[in-house]
Amino acid sequence: MPITVLVVDDQELMRMGLEMVLGAHDDLEVVGQAENGAAAIGKAAELRPDVVLMDVRMPVVDGVTATARILEAGAGCKVLVMTTFDLDEHALGALRAGASGFLLKDTPPEDLVSAIRSVAAGDAVVSPKVTKRLLDRLIAEDPVPSRDPALLDALTAREREVLEQIAAGRSNAEIAGALFLSEATVKTHVGRVLTKLGLRDRVQAVVLAYETGLVRPGG
């Protein structure tokens, strides 16, 4: 069965272009389009796509609010956010709302297709460098941790190290090299971190690491 996608963007040409790009792949099927967040909420409930490709800056209802409502409704959709600006505070809002990642709108088509496949498979997709720059800027503007650091007390010392590495945007292989562990061991630690903290994926782990003050700008 193909991966079904709902394309959400307030620009018709963007929606049409995305549908053409995705339609060129046999394993992807665009089942609908929405011009704003309100329409996206309704169509997601009606069509129940595997992935919602969501713009964040839209009229009527923005993409952050739409993301939260779609995921709260429990339709089983994954949300992949697309944004024009790599330092877009709306992108962070979407991640906090539960999006599985975000991409820039100038992402090459092959990377977009790969990202949709990954998100549909349950993985998180986000550019670590872009996420780190975004979070660095926002935390610098508001340096007081917004989440209780005691949340991290559930982690062992090694798990905290792994979380710091995740927040730095490193892959399992890179974490393994930095901490002198096997990739299998790193994967186990990552799973435990997510489970203990009640997180969906690595993207939420990055956000929590910054919000609790475990990682600071430039750290």
C-alpha cells in the first residue's frame, strides 16, 4: 500500500508542485490538499493520511495549532512541517506540538521524499544543525529553563550523556564514537531515554534537553 499524504499550504502553486513531486513515486499517494490549518484538521480526520505535510504560516488556523489538534484527535497521522525560514519559531512550536520533524521548503525533492518515508515508518526527521541554531537562538532570548530540570532525575548518568549527544544533533554512530560504545548499546540507551521521559522521538528529546537547561546555547 502506498504512503498516503495530505499536503497543507496556503499557496496553491506550492501544493500543486508538492503533489507533482510526490506523485512521481509509486509508493506515495497524495490523497488531498488543504489551504489552511482549519481545512487540514477536517481533511486529516476525513482522509486519515499516513503523513500530513504541513506549512506553519497560514491564515485562519496556523500550522502549529493544526498540528496539535490533528495529533490530539488520534487519527494516527504523522506530521512533517515545512517552513521557509531555518530560524522559524513556529517550527519549534510545531515540534512541541508533536510534529515528527521539519524541513525547509527549499529541501531537494529526493530529500523530501526520503523524509516522508522515514516519518511514515515512525522515525523523526529534522536537520540537527537547523534545529540546534533555532533552539540556541530561542533559548538565548529566554535563558530561564521552561521545564523542571528534575524531570531528568529519572535518567542514569550515562543516559544523560546520551541525551546531551542527541541534543547536539549526533546520530547513533556519532554518539557511539564519542562515548566509546557500540551502536547497539547507544540504540538501547536512546530507547530508555525516550521511555523514561515519555517522549515520542529524538526531536522531542532535543526540545526537552534545551527546555530543562541540560544543554545551553553553544553547549
